[in-house]
Amino acid sequence: MKSRILFLIGLFLAITATFFLYNRSNRVTAEVEIYASPIQAGCYIAASNDCRLHVDPFTINLAINSRLVFFQLVAIETGSGTQRVIYDFRPDQSNPVPLTGNTYSPSLVAQDFAATCGKKYEMSLQGQDSLDPGAFNLGLTHEITCPSSVP
């Protein structure tokens, strides 16, 4: 009886060790292949009760021999943590970017995005190139406070 229990314990430990080593050896660590210049943004009052988040131009650096899959600008409301994609760019097969080289400086259709006056935001630039397994946060601004009233 004792030898049977010891055998089962030994078998259990062997299976557990094999499973652990197998999973550990097959783990893939992803290295980020996409980077961006610092992202800068601010908030201003465009009209009464109309605040806008302004994003300065930025450059996305891709790995050599890769293509841009997408990039997004995300407004994160401080306090609530609410995230809202305010700009989503995805090239198509007939218009891959960059056309040459490994940097891309987008000419945004808009650089000013609606915001709620009196709220605080952080802006996140997220993106992926064809060599990355998923999206990465490429940059995050400091906390931006939108004015609450016209000065």
C-alpha cells in the first residue's frame, strides 16, 4: 500500500515537472518592433461649452521590412478611466504605409477632437506593425486639464 502511494506521488511530481518545463520552454516573449516619437497634446476652449483636445504631429517608427497595421489615438478620462478611440487609422492593401523607409508621419484628417470642458485626460497613441503580435502603447501624454470656462 505504501509503495503504491509513493509511486502515485512520484508519478504526480514527474507529470507536474514535465508540464511546467514544457510550458516554460514554449513561452514566446514578444519584443516591440514599433516605436513612436513623443506624443504631445493639450486642451483649449473653441467656443462656449466646446472644448477640444489638440494633438501635435508625431512620427511612428516601424521595424525594417514591416508595414503599419494600424494606429489609434485614445482619450483616457482621468478619474473614471473611460477610454474613447478618437482617431483610428488602418491602411489598406492598395495603400500600405510607409511607401518607402521605416518611418511614418501621419497627416491626420483632424488634429483637434471633441472633449468635455472641465475634465482631465491623458492621450495614448497605440499601434501595431506587421512584425508585432498585437497592439502596443507607443506613447502617453501627461494629464491634460480642459478649461472649465472661458477666461
